[in-house]
Amino acid sequence: MSDTPPNKHNTDNAMKLQLSSRKMKSAVVVTAAALFASLCLTFLSESQELLEEHQPYTPVLLNRIPINNGRGLIDSHAPIIDVDSEMFQADAFETDHIVSYESLISSSTPLPKYTLQDALSPAHIYRDTYGFVVYDPSADEFIGMYPRSIKWSYYGRKLINSMGQLTFMLRQIFPERFQGESSDELVIPVSSGDFPYLMGTPILHFGSTFKRNLFPNMIGMPMPGFHLTCFADWAAGGSACNFGEEHDLEYDDLIPQLVWRGTDFGYLANVHPEFRRPLNDAADADVLRSKYDNLVPRWKGVILTSDSEAEHEANQTPGTVPLINIKFSNFLFEGKSTPTHGHNEFLKWEEVGIKASGEHMNSSELAQYKYHIDLGGGGGTTWAGTVQKLAMAGVLLHHETPTKDYIHDYMKPYVHYVPIKEDLTDVNAKLEWCESHPYESKQMSKQASELMRYLSSDEGFEQLFQEKFADPLRSIIDAYQPVSLTHDGVSWKEVLESISGNSVYPFARCSGKSTRCQPSRLKVVSNLDITSSVDVDGLLRHSCCMHSFSLSTKYDTPTTLQPATNCTMKTNAPSTCLLSTSNSALAGILVSPLDLVGKSCSSPSNILYRLQDVVSSIDLSFHAPVGCGKYNIVLPDFLALFTLSLGLSISICLGVIFSIIIYYFMLKNKHNNNTSLRKLFIGSILLLSTGLLPYLLFSISGTQNTAVRFTTCIAFVLYGFKILEATFGFVPKGATSSLGMYCVYFSMPTEILFDEKTDKPILATRGDMVDSTKNVLLSAVRIITLCSVLSPFSYKPFGETNAGAFHDEIILGDYLDLRHLGNCFAIALFFQQALALGDAVTGNAVQLVTGYRVLRSMRNPMLEATSPSDFWGRRWNVLIHLVMKRGVYKPVRKYTSALVASLAVFVMSGLFHEWLVHVVILYNRPLADEIAASGDVLLGSNTAFFVWNFVVIVSERLLAGRESIKSIGMMMPRLLVTFCIIMTSLPFAHWFGNPYLKGQFFDDYERCIPLIRKVGA
């Protein structure tokens, strides 16, 4: 929690002398007043001389904004300055007479009324990512509608995410408006994207908007992702967002240099085509400078840096640094964010005197500099960079671009920042002014930090929430004219059909009781034998009866239609598809992926679709006792469960094939520990196959659900280690007694227990069967309860922390932050319970089918471990421990020491987890491109986590023999011992969990289990 805002009665450093006629009798006071007036005139004269010498802007003495005066953040008496940008002057001239919807909302003026037909009208001026949310009273749910005239793009995912958060908060803020059949419908037009993809005028935009009022009905809303999630968390009773850290540094002690680090990708080419990156074939410093006017601002900053460094080198002034330090730490290379340091693409620039590459700087390192700049990114603005730098002790030179985010309305030039022109032509002049006016610059920095501190407080974020979310929604709800007022006796669906015909289609369904929307399905109204689908990310999912089609691009809709003779299902759980063909008679058909039309086309998944529709219509809400409110049980997505089961079944079938090959070519009549070249060759081929087959499966299916991918891949992880144990001769003897036994042992994602004396499988007793069934039920209850509690907080129940964002940008103190430790514990507990449920389900199934006792893999390590060795060796995922012991530890131990073998196990564990992250989270997923563009690196952290735990294990062995350690452990309660054990790894647990958190694994997992959601009240 941040500090409370400063008192509104605080005055600024421009003294206000209030001299009364009674006090003017004193000659001393008169003399003091005359001296003060003389000093003020002198200062203003010097400022005017500097103004005429450099730029036509007027620096002014800064007044601290009273933060608690009425509306709180904005003071009507903010300093008035002469605007230096020609662009701003043009804006004022062209748009001052236009009244925007945002200005109407801020002045509490009602918006113009609009109807359902009005919501459809902006569609033709959009390029993509435009739709509208309709509240359907008959079903008490929200429906996302999408115009057929607009192509579906990758950014549509942001639109669905925005609608999910929007509908959730509508129920939270206005519960009385959404009461089922007793309420009217509501239609809210929405759009989304990093910046507005416009050919005209939108209405409600989740993302950056244009500053100019040329689009008056554009209402800027928080961006999808962290921004919007903050608002949803607050609406659900969570804590305020953190708007940056101040790092406890003094302005006067900072390094006098303008610093910036970021990624080399431009946005301005979307708005100004003349702005572009330099081309490598023109990698000559003189040529680059000659094209300065056409460069994107980030590359202009690089040129300014080179000139500043050359000037500093020429002056050779000891104890000083170049004034400008703007460089790239990453760049997009082959679609991925890649470090620039040492890369050949940037070494070319250094050879010609352009030092475009710079070392990476975390927030703590950046905070040590006096001047910052927030150069526009992929959306024209850089929201996170702006607020973080405003919170720092240095002063921000804010890059003024044509777009803005909601937070920019609270930032005032020369009060919180120094404005910089879009083309950076005034950077040097503004820096010189800051250098010559340290007092004013320090005041700006102080006031900016106060603003960010206030926004991070409960009071400040409540004001932000009301002004930037609740008030706009309230105005839109009041402005909408329901069908009951415009078309008496007609439903909204009938009006929509009469207005639009077949020009819009439902693409998402949102209950509003969670922040998630599900893709809609709509049956084909046609006698054509065509069934085909593209999911909400625009990926090919299905081809089918009598016709098939192909995609022209990865994120486009189908464009060709060709005859086919039979029906083939290419994937598992597709969503809807807008089929666009070269045949105008077929264009625009909306089809359901599994509702196959022709008689020759049938699929068991049809039953799942119908079951899902029937179950979703059942009211499973209930009232909690003692006035705790109303709750609803959200059933799992049966299609997701079907896909998960299908993926696991395919992997088991492939496992059977592997086991047959191993049995006949590696094990039969060779029950010895000799490792032949034949074994090594076959084992290598099979091991490579287990690593590549999941990529092939997911390429064919195109499934995006990470929970499905994870379940499928776990089996292949086990196969890999079982191949190694077969290669080196460490297969349990009982498993090789027959082909059937080995197939069961190898292919099942569990382990049958064998008698150590007879090497025969142990038969399961009736008690074992009962205990196994109880374990399934208890594990299910635990994970459902845990996810129901953590889901509203996005699995960060203790709020955002630096450690939860970028593990390579935090200091030691952040690792020990209680919020960070709490979040890490929550995620670790989730993985324990999720793995325990999977282990219980598969183990119970194998035990019931085969009659043999199976291993219990998860043994409550988070609450019962007595040592690090006990945690990793006897409690956490014991199945993986055993196959790695036989497949890695024993072969390595045969030729080296126990220490080296243990290190090999932990390194191998890290490597196979890296493989999991790549194939589950990153491979062939549009989200991976977004993660790469953010500069976050997900690979490498898992290996670091397991190497750290190897260090913990070694330390335990070194200390285990000490009597003092043993005596202390014996005196401590067991729960406290377990706490000490998990604390050896908990501060670093985000190294393991962050890739899954950022890859939306938890969201996908929730689709596979029932959840309990609190109904907004």
C-alpha cells in the first residue's frame, strides 16, 4: 500500500505573499517585500532570455497540485504554458470546437441517446477488432457479436478478453441492471487493440486512443491485460494497482544523463508511413543521418545518442557522461525478442559509428538516472514505462504521440513531465532547460511521484476507477434506448435480424460471473454439406464433409473451397468459423465446427456440444449461509475435457507403439545391464521421436489450450526417461516379464508397484480401491476450492510485485517481499494439487482396469516435507523422481560420483521443464509473439530454479551431520520445519511458475474443472 496523498493545504515553492495594510507599517517588511519582488523580476527575465534563445515554450514556476480538492487528481489552476508543438497548435485549432464523449462524461452531461441500430453503424469504418456486447435478459448472459464485414485478426483475442472483463465488472458495479427477464437488453459497442485501427469513429475502445477530438464518440478504456485486470480485481474487492516504485533516491544524487532502454520496433509507420526503421543495406552513418527526418523516434534517439557521445569524447571533460543515452536492449528478430548485445545485426551499426545496442537495465538501474524518456512502442504509447518513470526520482521527458492512454489524462505538462515533440527535434533544448533549471525539474519529479503514489493508494485508485470505468459505463447504460422503447412488442433478437439480416454473428458468450468468455457456436442454416471452423484466434481447426478449404494466411479466414470425398476431423475442440469463399453463393456462411450437416458426417463431439448447451442452461446458483452472498457453480467445458482426454489417449497409443519396439529390439532376451551400440542407436532415435512428436501433434491439431498440451506432453516426458532406463539397462525386472506387462508399465502415466522379492506386480486390495477413489474425490475438491479462491485474483492473491513480473529485474529484498512469497506459495500449491488430481485420476483408472496397486506420486510436500531431500525425493512427483533415478542418476552414477549424478538429475529436470514451456506455452501460439514483443524471456528460468535446488540439496548434505542442526530440528514443530524447508525455494518459485502464468495456463486449466463463482452483488 502506498502512502496517503499530501495535504491539500500544502503550498508550492512559489511564495504567495499576502500583505495586509496593517502589516505594511513595518519598514523591515517593506524592504523584504521589495527584495523579493526584485528577485522574481530577475528570474523571469532570465527565463525569457532562455526562451528566446532556444525554443518557443515558456517554462514556469511549478505549483504543487492539491490532490484532495474535489475530483482529486486534476487541479483547475494547473500552470498554463505556451504550447511549443505545432501539432498541438493544430489540434487546438481543429478540434477545440468538437465536444467529445469523454468531456461530456467528465462534466456529468448525459450522452446522446443511441439504439441497437446505432451500434451497428460504425462497423463499416473498422478494419478489425470491433464488435458489440449484448445483454440477453432471457438467458441472463452477455453475447459478443461480430460483423461479417470485418475480418477476424489476431487482435480479436484482445477483444474477447476485454469483453470478459467488461461484462464481469458490469455485474459487479450495476447488479440491479442485470436481473434476467425483468431487465431490458443492453448493447455496448466495443473495440480493442494497442492503438485504434480506425477508418472512422468507434464508441468504446479498450486501448490507446487518439488525443485529438476528431472521433468524439471514442471513449478510452484501460488496455486489456494488466491494465484491465487491475480494474477487475478492484471491482471484485481487491487491492489497488501498483503504479511504480520510487527506489528511495534523491534527485540531486542522480546521474545527469537522459537514459532509455527498450525494443526496436516502431508504431509510427501505422500512422505516418514516412517514419521507418533504417535498412541494413544502408548501414552507413552519413546515409542514416541524411534520412533522420524519416526515421522512427527510437532510431532518432539512437542518432542523438551517437552525436552526444561524439561531442562528449571531443570535449574530454573528466567526471562527466554524455547527456543522452538512448539505445536498444532488444529487437524483434525472426518474430522473437532478441538481445541486441553482441548480435551481428547491431554489430554492423557499431562498425560505422552508430552505437545502437545497449546493455539491459532493470528498473533499479534506470532509477539512478536524472532524465528519462518514454519513447512510443507498439501502440504509440508506453503505458508501463510512463508510469514507472513518473514514479522514479528523475524527471520524465514525455514523448508526445498522436495517441494516449487513460492514465495520460492525469498527467500535466510542466507539472509532472517535460513534453517532447513527436519527432524529437526539441530533445536537446529541453535537456538544456532541465540542466539549467534543476529546482523546477526536481519539483516536477516530486509531483509526478506524488501522483503515482496517490494512484496506488485505495483512495486514488477508487477515484481512477470511478472516473475511467464506472462513470463511462454508467453514462453508456443511461444513453442506451432498449428495444421496448423503440419497437413495442418486438424482441431485440427480432430487431437485430430485421436490421442486420445475416451481417453479424455471435462469437462469444460471457456469463459476467467471471472474467472469461467462451466462444459461441451456431448451427449452419443451409442445405450445403459444409462444416468447417476457425477458432477465435483465426487458426484452422476443421475440414469436413463434401468440401474442404485451406487458409491463405495464418490469421486470416479460409479463401478457397475445393471438393472432397469424405469427412475428416483435423482437430479437437474448434470454435466458430466465418467461411469466406470465392463463390459468392457460399460467402459468409457461419458454421459450427462439430455440428456436421451431411449424414455421412457424424462425430461423438456433437453429443458434447449439445450436452454443453443443456448443462449451461441449468441454474446451479446457491446462497451461502450467514449472509455471505450468492454463488454459482460454473461447470467445466466438456469440449476441453474431451480434447484433453483425446490428447492423453493419443499419447498412450503412441506409448504402446514405443513399448513394443523397445521390448523386441532392446529388452527381449537381454535382461542385463550391458549397453550395446544397438541399444544406443535405437534409444537415441526413440528419444528424439518423443521430443518431436508433440510438435507434430500440435501442428496438425492446432490446439491452443495449454492444459491439453501439458497433459499430452507429460506422457512423452515419462517415455523419454523410460527409454533412457531401457537403453542403459535399469528397467524394473518385473516390468519385462511379458510384452503386455511392459506395455502397461511403459505407456501408462503412472507406475505399477512390484514386489521386491518376486518381481511380480502387487495386487490391489479392496481397501486400496476405496482409498484410491477417495483420493480422487478429495483431490478434486481441493483443486476446485483452490482455483475458485485464486481465480478472481488471477492467481496473485497478494497483488502485483516486481518478482512476479520480471525475475531478472529485482533486488534481493523483492524476493523476500511477503506479497511475493504469498503469490509463490499460492502457485506452488496449485501445481501440487493439480498434479495430485492428475495422479489420482490416472492411478485410480489403471488400478481399476488392471487390478494392480499403483504408486501415489504426490504426497503433500508443501505441508509435510521434513527436508529438501524429502521434498524432492519422497513427496513431490515421486513418479518423475523414480524414472529419472533409473534413467539419469544410475547411468551417470555408474561412471561418476554421486554429486555429479545428482547435478545431472537436476539439470535434466530443468531441461525437460524448458522443453515443456516451449512446446506447451510458446510453440505455434499467437500469445508467444506478444510475450516476445514485451521483451520477457520465458526460457531459462526453469533450469535456474532446479540448479538452485541442487545447491540446496548439497547444502543439506553438508549440514545434515551436525548435531546442532539435528537438535534444532527436533525441537521445532513439524509445520515450522516444513515452512523452513519450502522457504529455501519459495523466493525463487516464480522462476518456475511465471512462464505458465504468462502463458495463460491457469485460465486453460480452469476450463477443465468446475468452479465456484460469487455472483456480483
